[in-house]
Amino acid sequence: MNHNTPLSPRPLSRLADVHRRVLTAAQLRAQGVTPAETNERCRQGGPWQQLLPGVYLLHPGPPTSEERLHAVLSYAARTPFRAPAAGVPAQPNADEPRATPHYADAVITGLAALTLHGFSSAPPLLSLDTIDVLVPRMRRLRTAGCARVIRTASLPTPSYVTGLPVAPVPRALADAVAELADVEPVRQLLTEAVRGGHTEPASVVRELAQARLLNRPHVADAVDSLLAEGRAMAEDQLYRMVREFALPDPAWNVDLRLPGGPHLGGLDAYWPEQAVAVELDTRAPGREDDALWSEYARKRETLERLGITVVHLTPRKLRESLEQQAAVVRTALMASSDRDPAAYVVVLPR
């Protein structure tokens, strides 16, 4: 007996009930099916078919989208299953919950992942010619059939959608955008990512920068639209915060100047009587150079030297903890009476 000899051969009739009806050659051997029997059943017109190298579908018709996903993961995973012990059924009873296979070192990404995350602008799974799958860089695995292998130095921590390991939205977007040549589909995907609340613009731009995609003109154009969309949504949240938590009405979108002096900078909201300013921090990591970063820091330092309190709010904070951010602003407004009066500044509409 060698390591390929099954410990507990089972009749082939049981295999039709195996999870998703997608099995690897190793799983078939564990069930007592020889390579010769597998080849015979995969002949033209036979009851089985080979979807990918070493991965088989136990029915003759076209695979479902779910079967294709499991096939790709089975092909790419380092250890896609655990062989059953002797005497243990390969499949739970009908009244027991089905176990989801464990796919080690394989994560669905790209357009397929975005579809699984619920993106309406991503195509249906069955319309995709290939399904992208992330594997560690050192894996010796080639793209084959419907499985497009993408090697990465570090696998992202996956989300699990219907039990399948799926790349987080920012990484899935970067892998999808890398294969798109037109600005419109890229813009649609990035816009839906923000409008749908899937992720923050900064997280998307960070992934695109790491993938070195920001130097592509159509990606840069789409990112500009994304950042504008993110800022508009953050501004809406800021208006909502002031309204819902009964903060005093500020002067919206203003420029500050010293009387007869230099321009001090633009602000999203300003309370002149309390000398409190709110600035939305919508900078995108990977796009700002050192000069722009220094400009932000200089503006804040200048305003604070003049006695103006600057509260920086991020889109994520406004989205996830609006009440807490309102409390921060309210505290700054109340503390104004304990501070020395601020320098007089001219407030102009921006």
C-alpha cells in the first residue's frame, strides 16, 4: 500500500452528492477512483468533465458560476481539502450542515470578487472568461483555463462571501482596474465603491498607488472623479452633523485672510465668534507630494498661532461616528470662552 491507495474506497454513486460537485484528482483518489476511471468518465459525451488541470466537474453540462469559483479555488489552493479518515463519510448527511472547503493560500480577486461583494457595475460571474485568483508569489502555478493566477508578495486577509475567500474591496478594485483600458468602467467601479459604502477613497487610492496604476491616464482621470465624489459625500455628512446635532450654523466653504494681508487658506466650516474651523481631510495617500503635505501643515500652524482652533475630520470618521465627531466640534466651540481672543480675520466666500 502506498500513500495514494485509498483507505476506505466508496461507490462512485456517492460522488454525485459531494459539495458543489467539484473535486480534485486527490479527492477522487481518496474516494477510490483511479486516474484511469477518471479519464474514462471525462471522455467526450461522458458524465464528468475536466474544468482545470486536476479539477473535475461531476456532471456533463456547463458549470454554474459557483462551480467555476470552487474549481478555480481548488486549482489554486495549496491544500484545498482534508481527506476523510477511514470509515468517515466524505459528505455529511442531508440533515447536517454542509462544510465549506478550506482553500489555503488562494483568494478570489478582480471583477469576480467585486461581483461577489455586490457591485452592480461588475459583470455577472458567468460572463467572465477568467476568474482572478491571488496566490503567494513563490507558488509555482500557471494561469490555466478560466483561472487567471495573480502572484502577490502578501496575500490580503480575505472577506468571506458565501463561504469563499474574497479579496477586500480596495485590493479587488486594484486587480480589476489593472485589466481595464477605458476610463468609464474604471470610473463606474470606483464611484460605486464609495457611493455604496464599500470602502473609503483613500483606501482605494492607496491600493492603486501600490499597484503602480496611478500613472495610467484613464486611471488618473477616474481617481479624480472618485476623490470629488468622496469629498461631496463628506460635505453632505458634515451638513448633516451640524443639522442633526443642533450645532450653531457656521459659515460654509470660506477663505480666511488677514486684513490687508495674505490669504490664510480655505475651510469647509468656520464659526467666527468662537474662532473654530473644520477642515475635511480628504487627501489621498500616494497622490500628495511632500510640498502639498507641508502646505496643509503650514496652514494649520498659522491658524492656530492666530488663536483659531482647527478640527480635522475625515470621511471615515463622519461616516462611522457622526455623533462623536459632533461632540468634538461642540467641545471646541464651548472651550472658546476659556481661550484668549483670536486675531481678527476677514471671512470671504470660497
